[in-house]
Amino acid sequence: MKLPTPHFISNRVLKVNVGFLLSAGAGNYQDSRLDIPDPLRVADDLDVHSIEGTLRLTRTKEGVLVQARVTIIVDNICSRCLDVVQQAIDLDLEELYAHPPSSISEFGIGADAILDLAPLLRAEVLIEKSHKILCREDCLGLCPECGANLNHEACTCNTEQIDPRLARLKELLDRE
Ligand SMILES: [Zn+2]
Ligand SMILES: [Zn+2]
């Protein structure tokens, strides 16, 4: 049986009241959209620009199964030039929230029937953010001499100096 779409207690805090699902039998589910176009503090150590996607909550014997496909826009740092880059992180999540909370899942739903998506999203996004990214494929990086961001400015350091013995090799490589 498909239940009506709920509203978030506040779309800013990712807390969903699932009392109606908990009182329904196993197998009942509810689909909704996550549309949070505004900056949001997911956790003390994670701010995001937006979250968009779909959310299915299914009542199981052990609690509520969360299935979500979301795109989350976050700030990240280019690993080459250290500029701030907006990164789109696509997540395909499936996680059980135990009710009552128990050792079968690190996520739980207490007596208040509030399912908080924040810790789940936080964990997944921080993993994705830890991978190195580039602001663009051909990011020029920082000058090793003066630290100038070579995407934005040319510096006068001569870092092209090359061992004459290697010059011939470079010439060959450049030709490719
Ligand atoms: Zn860069
Ligand atoms: Zn330089």
C-alpha cells in the first residue's frame, strides 16, 4: 500500500516524522522528493549547497528501510591548485534505520518516531569528499617556486628549466 507523501518537520534539518509508517505494517512504503535548494548545515562539519533527489521509506520488521537517490552539491578543494570547487555528489543509498534502535544498524529511530537523514548523508558525503578532485581536467596547479595559482596568473619563475640531457626527450614527448 502506498501512503501519502509526508512533509518534513523542517526541510532544513532532514528529520522525517515516520510515526505513520511505524504504525503501518511491514511492506508499507512512501515515496517523496528531497528538494532542498538552499544551503544547509547537515552536520557541524558538513555544509552543503543543495540536496535533490528521491526518497523511499519502507516499513520493515526491524524498522524503516531508507532508499535514496540524491545529488548533493558541496564545496570541495582542487587537489592541484587548492581552489574551492563545487562538486556534485551522486549517492545511491540503502540503509536500515532500526526501530527501536539496536545493534543491527548504526542508525535508529527512537520513541519520537523521528528518522534523521543527516547522519547517513554526512557519512556518505564525507567519504565522497575525501577523494581527490580537480577543478578542471587541465588545472595548471600552483607554481612550485612562488605558489601562484597558474590558472589565474602567470608568474615569472622559470620552472621550465630542463636538463639539457632531457631536452631531447621532452622534444620527442611534445611532438606526440
Ligand atoms: Zn585546480
Ligand atoms: Zn612562480
